[in-house]
Amino acid sequence: MKKILIILDGIVAKKLLQRIMETNTGDNSYDVVYMNEAIIPEKRPSNFTFFKFDPTSKSKLAMVLDKDIHAQALIALNSKDEMLNVIKNIKEEKPKMQMSILDYWGIDLSDQHINIYKGIDVLANGMVERLPNIPVVAQNIGLKQGEIMEIRIPFGSSYAYRYIGSIEQREWKIFGLYRKQQMIKIKPSLILKPNDVILVIGKPEVLMQVYNAIGKTQGQFPMPFGHNLYLYLDLYLQSVETVKKCVVEVKYLNQVIKNQKLILRITRPTTVDLMGFIKNELGEVNNLIIEIDYGNLGFDALLKKDLRTFDIGLMMISYELFKNKEGISKLVDLRIPILKAGLGDITTIKNSIILLNDTKSYEQISPIIFDVSSQLKLKTKIFNMDPTGQSDKSYILDHFENLAKIFGQKVEIISKEKNPIRELKNQKNILQILPLKKDMFLRRKLNKLFYTNSDLLSFDIKENNQLLIPVIEN
């Protein structure tokens, strides 16, 4: 739930507050600062808290600002001086807080954190739109049912730091993007960032679902990659123990993450006993779909077929099938998260581990890390380990700490000048979350002693369970 600060006074205050309450879905909580009792309705929703004082009072406003972490402020006041004074006081306390202000006086502020709504322009545009042969805003285009929508990407959204090509767009489409008041050309490799504004088109009911999914900061994974959990089993290549372990663990994941269906793909079935175990273990799973390949179509052909048929958001595959890295290298091209099941028991994991490497990749996967950790109820530990002590990771560490506040989670940062791979091997009951990269599937030509890329080195560890998230590498 996001906390919104509302500061109201003047002729539009009562109508504005009434409109906010009419659209109240219960997903936000509001702190309302006001001076005139006449604007406050008799019925007050439980997610609204009211404070009566002059908002130009710096000390009183600071008390409200310090009480909670506000995601945004909405300000509509009676005079220009009051507005500028309140903005100044907020900026001194919370310099990066997003503010939306109603301006009737021609306020000129150059600040990326302040959105200015020109009151006179809004009134004029509303009247002009009623004239014939005049371009109108999106809400009056087409069927006038909301088939075109503007959506802002909030901090902590599972859609933030995702490239557009990795987002499943069924019955809706992203057709425009604005960043820092500039229109950006849409392409599959374009990464969505917090505060981007996207224009989407589709069925109104679908767009409302998309809007709700984008606005939520947790509990969405495996979205935006897809809706369904998918387990791939090759009974000829995998040991009986590994197959049984994967079946038990995928049953557990199906209970704790927010997938819609569980897809079980079995190829080259062997014994009747093992097939019997699988069906008995998953017999009571209501959302289960089992697909069996008796003709040995091959890994690539089966995946290509299943991707067309099922809306796969997370693929689970055991470490044994990673022995032939070149044979499964096309996993990178799927652009979906891969859960590599290691020797450890997924049902007993306690911590999610992030071994920081390059800033760009880990920034992209950061919202997914907290989303997964929240669903699996894991504590997030970040290893900032550089044996040479030469790498500055202050930016990405600040980024993770800020996201942790947005998700309402605690994060433990472990900074040591030690060998990170050795420390990683000492961890028990963990899920390592790292970016999925093409180099992971290349044959290592040199001795591992000469490698310094912690992603590649940790990828080869079979003891730990690993969640590999697709990223844009160039």
C-alpha cells in the first residue's frame, strides 16, 4: 500500500478531495493536510488520515513527512506564495519526493520531481474539445470506453527495468513511451524505467488488469514474463532421485508463487513406477497440465512448441540438464526466467542471495528479486565482495536499499574483501538470483582460476538453487 500526501485549500479543494474519495480503491492510504473544515466530508474512509494546520508551517509539515514514507504529494492551494512555500519546505525534507501541483499563476519550476498541472489550460482544453474538427484527448477517441490508457511506471513495479520485448502483451500493446517529457521510439530492446509513462491500447477490461499489475510492487512474479509455471523433465537423462525431487519442489512452488497453471513437460518416459510417482504426487493439483513426448522431438522443438501453446512465465529445469550447455543454450533466447534446480532443497530455502557483479544487469533484475523474496518469504542478502577492493558499487547498493523500503522488506548487505565464490559455497538453504547471460552457456576455455566474473563462476555451482532472470546485455 502506497502512502500519498494531499495538501488542499481553496476553491477546488472540496471537489478534488471528493473526486479522490470516489476513486478510492483501498490500494493507497492518504495523509490529508487542510485548513478549512468545510472541505472535509462527513464520512471519512478508513485509509484517510486528516491533519488540520497551515501547510506553510515547516515544523508541522515535517512531522507529517517524518511519520511515513510518502510515495507522492498532491498539492492544490489558494495562492502562489503558499504553493511555493510548501514546495520549498517539502524539498528541504524530502528532496526526491514526486509532487503534482495545480498551478493557476504560471509557476515556472525546472524540477524532474514536480509535475505541474496548469489549471487554466485544463479548463480551456475541456471546452475546446467540445468544438467540431478539434483534436481530442485519448478518453474521447474510439469507442470512448477506455481502450487507450496512459500508465506511469512506479518505483518497485515488476515492470520497471524490464525490456519491452520480454513483456507478454496479449490483447493489449504498448505503442508509446514518454521519458523526461520526451517521446521515445518503441522497440523490443527498450527498457522501461521508473517514472516512464507508457501509452497502451487494448480491451478496456484487459487494460485495467495491466494497470493494476504495473501499479503493484509485489506479488506479481512470474508476470510480466508470463502467467504459468513450467517444469521440463527428461526421464532418460535425469536420475530417478532428481526427477522425484523436481516434482516435489515444483508442487511447492505452485502453492507459493502467483502462477495460474502448472505445466509439466515430460519427454522420453522410462519406467512405469516413475510415471506413477509423478501422477500420484501431483494428482490433487487442480491447475495441472501434463504433456508427454513419446517421439523424442528434442529439447529445442518441444520448447518452441510449448512457448506457442502455454503462457510460460517461469521455467524450472534441473542442473543435470545443464551439463550440455551448448545443447540448451537457446534458453537465453526464450527471454523468460529459468529456475535451475540444484542439489539443495527448494522447500527449505531461507535466504535469497545476490552476489553483485555488473551494475546494469543487477539494476534490471532488482524488482524481481524483491518480488520473489516476498512471495517465498525469504530474507534478501546482498554480497558486496571485491577481493581487490577496487570496485565502487555505492550506486547499486543505494538502489537496492531504496527498493527494499518500497517493498517494505529488510535487506542485509555484506561487504567484505573476500573471495565471493568461496563465501557463496559456504551458504546453506539459499536461492541465488542472478542475470541470465549468453556467456554462461559458452564452453570455458581457460582454467576457472583465471576467471573473475562472479556470474559465470557461480553459475557452474550445482549445489545451490539459482533463479536466472533475462536481461539486456548491450
